[in-house]
Amino acid sequence: MTAGSGSVTIRAYGSLNDFLPRSRRQVEFTVSPGLPCPAVHAVEASGIPHPEIEMLLVDSVLPSPPAFVLDVHLGKLARILRLTGMDAAWPGSIDDDRLAEISAAQERILLTRDRWLLRRRAVVHGYIVRDLDPLLQAEEVIGRFGLRPFCRPFTRCSRCGSRIAPVEREEILDLLEPLTKLHYDEFWRCTSCGRVYWSGSHLPSLVGLLDRLGIDPGADQDLAGGGPGR
Ligand SMILES: [Zn+2]
């Protein structure tokens, strides 16, 4: 929801739509409470009972970084979100019910371009990505959920989304190409899938991508920029 001058824009997710008249389900609508009041009262005035509200996004600013799950068509967006440090699960080609289950069970916001998918009752938190270009999609999601303060670039594996951690060169030496062994001393490894990362030649392009998203690569920019086959 977003608050404007005397009016509040609301959009309900999941079963909260059951409390709304048909014309207000799954879409944004504006109410004018009149006097200034807490956001939750404005939502209640629209017909949604207070106890039913699990999470209220005011001006789309969240108190802690959200986790996401993305549908099969948003693989590139998932990789960009992981580059920024966001927890972005991308289970690939699974059926819609399973995707909704993951979203609910793991409290992940479901990102999709499929309006029908978000209409499933099991989907509590979801967002329809408007743009078609992955970079613009990332910009859209980052802006929509106010993610910039939570971004920690180069802290997650681009392949599986888990955290990466520094690893001793000796431990992964046999996994490296001869030239990589020669030119790099610092390495990181995914704590889940084991993929190895180092500050390769592609790092400037990744930093450029973060820059376009308005994200400071930060003091960690000399950290792992990617790995084999990135
Ligand atoms: Zn991994």
C-alpha cells in the first residue's frame, strides 16, 4: 500500500481478497479515510479484518530483507537478484501448486508474470513483474520492495542462491584452470553447491550492472565476482 495526500492505495494478496468486493480483488484501489489514521485502520475500513492481515507493506518498505521465489520464466531476474545479495529461489520447471506451496511454506514472495498464478488461494505474498527485460525487472522489484538498503552484492551463489564464503586457495586448487591459478589468490566457495568464485575479468561488467540498478558494490567489490561459466 502507498499513502498519498489524504488517500491510501491498497492491494490485497491471497485470501485477503475474499473480504473485498469483486471489483477490488487482486488490483490496486484507493480509499480516502478522511482524517489521518494508522495504515492498518485504512485497510480495515476497506473491509479486511485486522487479524487477517499478516504483513502490511507501507510504501513498499519492509522491516527486513524479504525472500523471493521466482517462476520458471524469471531465471535471469533470479540471477540478478542473487548478485545483489537477495535470497531468490528459482526452482525451475515445477507446477504452479508446488510453486505456491514453496511461497507459503518458506514465506517467500512469489514473483511471476502470470496473473493467474497469483490468483491461487495458496499464494499469500506475490507480485506480478511488469517488465520483460531482466535488468528492468530487477529495477522494478528492487524499487517496489525498497530493497536497496538490504543489498549485499557478491555474497550469494549465482547458480543456487546460497551464501558464499572465503575458501583457502589450497583447498580448491585442483578445481581451477591453470591461468586462474596463476592470476588469482582469493577465492570463495558456495556453502551449498560448492561452486568456486573469484574476482574474474567479468567483474567490471557486474559492477556496471549494479551501478545501473543504483546499488553500491560496496567495500566488498573486490570479493568474488563470479566463477567458471558464470
Ligand atoms: Zn551454489
